[in-house]
Amino acid sequence: MKQHDQLDERIFHKSEPRGTKTPMRKLPSATSEKHLRRVRHISAALPETTEKLSHGEPTFFIRKKVFAMFANNHHDDGHLAVWLPAPFGIQEMLIAASPKKFFKPPYVGGRGWIGVELDRVSDEELDFHLRQAWRLIAPKRLQAVVEESHRKSAKPE
């Protein structure tokens, strides 16, 4: 058995023998599609963003680095959410202030990422968190180009 197969077996299907994996149950498709459209719409406006399926979920990249992961009942956890990196110390603050809106996601939560319950945030708040995540992951040169273009477009003529 290859090492990555062992890791997959250990993390994702601890109690099930190989070959008997139970499919994950996704939350209702109309609801999840609505929220996925929200995440896609905002992410598509961010420079050099691409979307690929990763770990069975739509995942958003800036170049080759992940800045957002859509999570539809990931391993039956009951969350319809997006997982995002957050600045140092922000994860704990957000979860303490709004535990129904934010949570510590599995796998990446130990690195400060936050889970955002999509049915509990407005489009404006979701936009803020996705842009913040993009900024944390985007290369500094790309951030500088984006900031410069925003400054130029914001100047009165």
C-alpha cells in the first residue's frame, strides 16, 4: 500500500475496511448550490483565482496555493461552509464572538483557518473574508499590482 493510500485510509475512513467506504451525504443541493454560487462569484473577481475540485469539494486557488475551500457537510459534520485562512489570532476571536457563525475546521484549523457558516453571513461579510483570505495567500507582487490598480481607479479625475 502506498504511503498516500495509508494516509487517506487513516484520515478519512478510520473504521471502514478498504473498499467499503460509505459515500458522504451532501446537504440539499439547492441550498449548497446557492452558497457555492456566492463563493464562486466573489472568488472569480479576485485576480488569478482558479477553481479545482480538491478532496471532493470545490477549492479556490491563487496560482497554486489554496485560499478557500467550499465544504458541503464534509465527512458528515453538518456544516455548509467555506474554510479560509485568517490572520494570526483572529480564529479564536471570531469563534469566541460568534460560535454559530465561525468554527475551527478539521485539518487546517490548527494552522489558524476559520470555517464560515455560509447561511449565517451576508454577501458583504463573505466578500470581506474571502478577500482577506486571498490577500493572506497571494504573492506580495500580485497584491502590490492589485493595490496600485485600485488606487489609480479610486483617484478622482
